[in-house]
Amino acid sequence: MSIRRITENVYELNLGKSNAFLIDDEKLTLIDTGEPDSSGLILELLQSIGRQPDDLKNILLTHSHPDHSGSAADLKAITGAKIYMHPAERKWVEAGYIPKPERPHFTGLVNRLIYRMFIAGAPGSITPFRIDRLLEDGEWLPIGGGIQAVHIPGHSEGQLAFFFPGAKNVLFAADACDNLFGLGYSTFYEDFEAGRHSLEKLATFDFDIACFGHGKSILHGAGMKFGRKFIGHHHHHGGHPQRAAAAAGEEATIRVHEPEERI
Ligand SMILES: [Zn+2]
Ligand SMILES: [Zn+2]
């Protein structure tokens, strides 16, 4: 359990089983809230950097899984912060129960075992809450000079990444992938084809730093690493790493997102 400053205005909160992130824009924005009963720990970590509970104004949720949305209700009750989320998983958080996928997809034996040991039997319940503001793909929010919601279904139907070209270009990749054993596929996917497509979409953004729901943030060259890891491989039978890397390099520079709205 620790807090680490990763750019001038972004902090990584290691909550044990998952990460949350804090954007310090005078007022505070939290990305994800950890599993249920993490609110005390999160508020302690805020205090350790000299901030108070009522400095927290916004909670952006990447998806409904209990290790991300589990403490949103408590934090909202304590701080009055507004909760933002994609509409596709609204029904689960309002019901306070997040079902497991019927047929999860695993990219390898290790992920299958991790799922079986730590996720399959975990309770899916959270304290229910209402979403204050629904976020659609591509929307910019006037936080920290502009942060963009990017819909990345696959791991879960309504998952959002957040692209934050603040002090440095940061991508909050949620559980689209993880960095537990190096950069790699997430433990499981509801829909792997959609998940792979979402990773290709993320790889086209212009970012240097990547933050994950699980595993340490990558602080340099993260966009290049996404391109090498997630673009092109399955298009080339037999594999042409150099061609994939070249394609990734080209595509990585295509989309430079300029916020439409800055405050
Ligand atoms: Zn998840
Ligand atoms: Zn997760």
C-alpha cells in the first residue's frame, strides 16, 4: 500500500490487489477506487500528500469490477465526489452485484490459474451507487486541462481508458492489459476479439506513460511498447516482428489528440 508520484500532477495509488490513480488539479480526481473497504486507505494516502477528503471532487471509474468500483459508494458518501462511468455497466453498479463472464477467455495457463485461484470464487458484490455523469467514447472532461474517455470493451463491456495529455502524455489503460509480468494481456476477457481491437485502438494514441489496474506504471516509451506488443502480430501468419514494429511506429504517430475543450 503506497502512493507514488509519477508526473507533476499524477499519483499512482497501490492498493494491494489493484491500483487507483489521482490527478491533482488543485481539486482532486480519482481514477478507480479499489476493492470494497478501501476508502480508509485511499483517504490516508490522500492525507499523506497533504490533502483532505473534501478535496476529492471527481471519481472516474474504468469499469464495474469490484476491485475498481468497490469503494466508490463509500468515497462518494464521505467526500461528495461525483462519479463518472460508461453506461454499459451502469446496471451492475446500481444493483450492487457484478456478475462474472459466462465464458471468460484466457491468453495462457498462468492467467487461467490466476483467474481460478483469485477471481472465480470472489464475491461480486459492492455497495451500490448512482452514476452522476455517463461518459461516451471520445468525450473530453475539463479536468487537469482535459482528459478523454476512450471506450475499450473486451475485458468488460463498458470499460473506459483515459487519455490525459497533462504535464506528460499519460494513458490510464485500466484492465485492457496489465503489467504484472511485464506488459501483457489481462488475466481474462469477456470478449477477446473486442479486447484485442481495443488494445490496437489504445496503441494509436500518443502517450509516453501508461498506468494499469494491475502492475506498475510504465514511465517511459509506453506507447512504443504497446505498439510492439499489441499491434499487427495476428495479421501476419508466421510473424514478422520487424514489420509489426515498423507498422506500430507509423501508427503510433497518426493520432495526436488535441483536447476540444480546455478550462
Ligand atoms: Zn477488471
Ligand atoms: Zn482489475
